[in-house]
Amino acid sequence: MNVKSSLTLLDGSRLIVESFVKSGADIFIGYPITPTNWIYSYSQKRFPMMLAAPDEITTLQWMAGWSAAGYLPVTATSFPGFALMVESINMAYMMELPMVITLAQRLGPSTGTATAGAQGDLLLINGLISGGYPIPTFSPSNMKDCWELPNLALRTAVELRTPVILLTSKEMVMTKFTVDLGDLKELPRVTRKFYDGDEPFHPYKPGPNLVPDFLPVGNDRWQVRFTASTHNQDGIIQHTSPEAMENTKRLQSKLYRNLDSFLRFEFDETPGADTLLVSYGITALAAREATHRLRSMGYRISLLIVKTLLPVAPFFYRIFEHYRRIVVAEENLNGEYKEILFGKNPGTNVVGVNGIGKMISPDDIVEGVIEND
Amino acid sequence: MTKFVETSNLPFCPGCGHRVAVINTEKALERIGLNPLDVILVTDIGCHGIVDKNFHTHTIHGLHGRSPALAAGVAAALRNPDKKVIVYMGDGGATIGLQHLVEAAHRNFNMTVFVLNNMLYGMTGGQGSGLTPKCYKTMTYPEGHPQAGYDLVELIHAARAPYARRLVGRGDYSDIVEEALKINGFALLEIVEVCPSYGLKFNRGKRLDYFLEVSGIEEKLLIHENRQPFTLSERETAPLLSEKLAIEVEFNSDFKGTKRIVASGSAGEGVQSAGEIFATAAITSGLHATKKGAYPVTVGVGFSTAEVIVSDSEILYTGIVVPDVAIITSVDGLGHSLSRIQKMTEDGILIIDDSLDVPETRAKVIRHPFRKETGGRTAALRALAFYNSKVERLFPEEALLQTLRRSKLAGKVKENVLKFD
Ligand SMILES: Cc1ncc(C[n+]2csc(CCOP(=O)(O)OP(=O)(O)O)c2C)c(N)n1
Ligand code: SF4
């Protein structure tokens, strides 16, 4: 038998890089670090432009420069590099410069184990922006997401004028899966739109969806100002003027205002179930398997896979209301998304299935669900 | 009204050297004859940095020390020699962001950096920087700095900047500002000046020349000729996904269920490619497969483990807590997989090279001289083939042979590696 197939054996890194390029990212700027080595080397081959930076602070600054000039830059790193980027990501957030940062998690703290996976950086991202404002964060839960979410991340970055994080993990980007190329849908191209009005341009004047129009520096029509300091609608530094404070608050409200456009999750509901399993990223694979198993054992359980982790969608709490017990599975010690969703002391009806140093297995989740039944 | 900068209300203390630098910049820009929107001013954090509101050019106000990197990104992206990217930074910024200056000089981005060196941190209250001269009193060294700061111009020259110059910023020096602005590529002009509010206050009665002299700091111009400015052009590239990757399903398999296989050997012995060939062969037989590798960060030495999962249905979880099958072809591999072998049950199968000591395990043990038969470099591939041919048939032997022939190992690995009598 000879069946024409489009089955392949490939890794998340390849899908992520190809998706970024197909979606319209212009340039990859980066500094190598495990476990993003494959993303780096694929990018070297595939991006229309690639710049090897001498460190991660430079990476983010160069990206900001390219973004300010109207391009769409992306990078990839893991915790040690991400830590160096923190101040510069805040800068890009304040300047409202579109870009995507892929963070492939590995085992920490610090250098930890470069080649062991983890989901340990979500609390850092949750507190990344000084002031506690959310930064859009997507997490692919399978190979299909590795294809689709980079596209959504770029689109969100452009439409909301913001840096965006694509949060993944070693086991997603360095494992080869059986992927059917036929399952990968065409991706709409993301392009940056520039202000073309005849009224003077104000770089931080909110548009109808609270997002300001954009014009690149260097254009011949209107003066453009970008600043990381507190500023008014013209980008002029202010101490705490009412206009400047409105502008600063808008950085957060524009995200909530437009959340529907970038909220992605999978809700696999069992009517009458009183347990809800919540997971994301690499652990979502085990959670899906555990859900099948539990159902075949007669348990009634629903499954929520979150792909837009931040900002937390208020809608999720409408789902949570219907469950007597919520189990959150993630590969870290204390339950980072659990804490973000339910606080440090969530009560006995919220439990975590956690662990470090190895992937959370379907057995771990099945046990966790049964034990707490 | 001046064309580039509103100089009537500059935000500096009376007598501040930054004021003189800005006025000289205005003069130089006027003479060059650019339009304000041809200029992108990138300012650092520091007293000088609050001047951007006076500029009629494009302005970017970033982070402390990072302005040369931000400006480099803009310059690299614009790729337009008619646009002028200018940086204002202090000696403090040059200290914390030295790496960015070195990199920008070395890559020769098309930009002009003015380091407004007032020999201390103005904005934070007069602490010393890496450029502070010997004996100069700052908040950090109230008795005077014990040694001279480093020579930024020499450093940037050493990084191969086309143009690195220091001048002591007195009066009208706009001709030198103009010269720096006209450089095609990276130019750095360090302007030595004084901060009256801290520098003068801390060092009353001493002349600037005294400090320059005891530190050996002098005006200088250092040039590298014939350097091409940085350019980057867009290129055509081939997609990473194409039909070429597609694995044709040419064979049939009756296998039902899931096998979690760990193959452990040594670096350089083809363990990873063997795992990939095995997984691919499973797919050509209509099965699903995943494959990942584990090896030390120094990839050329020590163990190399391939984890392959083969299943008749979609594989979700890709971990292997307890393998169904462990294939061990070297001492390194045995060491890496030992704890998992010890967890295996009676249902498990351990296939191990007969040169190795068999560890304690409840798994069924099969010993075979893989290394002796075809050598260490093909032991892992042979052991995986042995498993499929002689122990448990997951897919036809022909599938593995076919996959090998189409792999990058074709011609390098003899086909008899896959054959058993
Ligand atoms: C990362 C970081 N560290 C410290 C500071 C605080 N800071 C603000 S300005 C400054 C020094 C400014 O000195 P200099 O660059 O020489 O400029 P001047 O004020 O003298 O013009 C410092 C340390 C900061 N803004 N960012
Ligand atoms: S503190 Fe010093 S550097 Fe800052 S504006 Fe005043 S004189 Fe200038």
C-alpha cells in the first residue's frame, strides 16, 4: 500500500519559527541559550533577516529599535536571558512597541538544569511589568498551537501595540512529534499599519479600542516620540499629570478592552461533572491523556486548557463557579497558575498536581484527581 | 525659532555643560542642512536625557545605558544613509552600557554617539563613573578618586570604530560636532564638561585642566579608515515545512497499543539518529511516534539517550517514567538509564550489549553482541532493529531498511547493520 501522506516527525521549534515567518515577522534577533537552540538555528536559516546580538539586553534594545522603525521583531530565550530582558521589556511595554518574545522554560532556579523542562516562569511574567500590569502571554499546548499561537502572538502585538510573550518549555520545542502537515491551516499574514491621517500625529493618543495609531521614527510626515518615562499623549515626559496617569492606566485597560480578540482556550466539558482539571503548556498533553483515562474509569471530569494565560480572562471564573473541585496541573513546585487564578490560600476545593525535574505524567494527574475526590 | 532644538528653555542648571553641547548640536545640524524629521535623537537616562522635549526631531527616550543599543536597532532597521541617528548619553550611561558602545562601534552601525562626560552622575547626585578623573571629588570618593577613569576613546577605537574623538567642551565646538555627524558609520564624540551643581561644588578652587592632566586625559582623534557601515538585506529563504518532510505510509503494521522505548548509548554512536530512524519507520507503517533526546550539555562526550514512543493512536504525553523497553549499548548509556531499568517490571524488556554487566532488574533480559558485530558507531541502530526483528515486531523490517536508505545515514551505514540471520 502506498498512501500519499503529509505525516512528518518534527519539533515545536520548527513549527514556531516557520509560523513566525509565514505570519509576517521580519527579523529574528537573539542570543543563543538552551533550550532555544533549535529555534535559533532554524531562525538563522529561515528568517528574511537575522541579527546575532551579543547579549539579551542588547537583543531587546535592538528589537525595540527595529519595532520603533516599523518592523516586527521576534526573539527566543529561557530564564537566564529573560531575566536580563526584564527592564527592556518594560521599556517596550511603556513605549508600546510590538514584538514577540518566546520564553522556553527550563529547570531553575538560576542556571538550574538547562536541558530539563519546567513551567516555572509564569509568576515572574505575572509580575514582570512594574505596577503589576499584565503582558499578553500565550502558551502552546500541542503542535497545532505551536503553529497557530505565534501567529496570534504577532497579531496581538501589532493590534494592541505591545510586546507579547510566547511561553513554552523544553519538552515542547525539543521533542519530535508526529505532525500531519495537512492539519496546519493557512495563517493570515500580520502587517503593521501606519497612521496616514492629515491631522498631526500623537504617538499616544488612544484610538477607538484604546490603542494609539503608530508611525515609525524616521518618517517624513510627522514627528514621532517614544519614551519609557511617564508621558502624555505626545510622548512628552510628565511627572504624574492627569493626562499621563490616564495614559499609564490605558496600558492595562487596552488589554482588557480587547481581550476577546486574543483569548484562546479549550474547554472539554462533561455535563454534570463536578471536577474541573485545568492545565496549560506541556502539561496539557498529560492532562488530556489523564482526562481520557479518568473518563474511561467512569469519572466525570471537565478539562480546561488555557492558551491565553495572561491577562487572566474574567470569563474563566464563570466556568469555575460550576465546579465543586478544581485541579490545576503544571510542572512547578507550588502551582504558579493556580496561585495567579486563586491566590496563595485557595481553600480545599482547589488542589494542584505539581512536580519538578520531570514532566507531570498522566498517572500523576489521575492520582491527584482520585486522591482529592 | 531654531530649526532642530528649542534652546530658549533648556532644562539644565545654570552653567551646565550639557547646555553647551546641545547648542553646538543645533548649530552643527543647521549647517549640515538636514530636515528635523531626518534626525532621530535617542537619549539615555540622566540629566541630558530630559532634553528631548526641546527637540523638533524624532525622539526616543529609553533606559539608562541602553540608548546606543536602541539607536543601533533604529539605525540598522532604517538602512537609510539620509537619516541621522544621534545618541546623547552621559559618562554614567557609557559606564553601565559600555558593552552596547563596543558592539555598536564594532558592528559599525550608522550612528553618532555624543558622550556628555561631566565626570559624574548628575541626575543621581554626583557619584563617580568609570570615566571620572583621578583626584576628582565625587559623592562616592569625597577625598578624590584614587585612580583615573578608563579612556573611552581608546576603548571604542580598539573596537574598530571609524571615528572616536575626545574634546574638552568649551565655547563653540560645533565644527567638531559637525565632523562627527558627517561620518558614514559609527562615530563617538566624548565631550568633557562640568556639572556645576555637583562637580564644581565638590571640587572648588581646582581647574578642570588639573584633573585631566593628572589623569592623562587629553583631546584626541582616533580613526579606522575604510570601514563599511553595517548593512543587512532581506533574503529569500526556503520554508522549513514542505512536502519533502512528509513520510509516506508504505507499510502496514498490526501493532496495537503503545511502546515506550529508551535507547541509551554513548555520544558519537548515532543514538539520536537511530531513534529518529526508528520513529520514522513506525510512521511509514501507519503508526504514531515521538522522539526526543537527552545528553549532557557537552554533546560530544558521555551518554546519549533517545526516547522513542510508538503507538497505534495519537501520543499525548511524551515522557517515559518506566520504559517498556530499554536498549543499552554502552557503559555511559547504562549509567544514564540505570535508575529507570531498576524500576522496570516483569513486563519490561532490557536489551543490553553483552559486553556490559547486567544490572539488577525485574525486566526480561536479552543480551546480544551488538558492538562486536558491527561496531560501537552502529550499535544503537542495530539494537533497535534487533528489538523489532527478533523481540517484538512493531512494524515490518523493510520499513526500517527503507527509512535508513532515505535518511542522511544512507551510504554511510551498511544495510547489514539491520539484518539478522
Ligand atoms: C538601571 C538603572 N540604574 C540606575 C539608574 C539611576 N540613574 C539615573 S541617571 C543615573 C546616572 C546618570 O549619570 P550620567 O549618565 O553621567 O548622566 P548625567 O545625569 O550626568 O547627565 C543613574 C545611575 C537608572 N535609571 N537605571
Ligand atoms: S545636576 Fe549637573 S548635570 Fe544635571 S543639569 Fe544640573 S549641572 Fe547639569
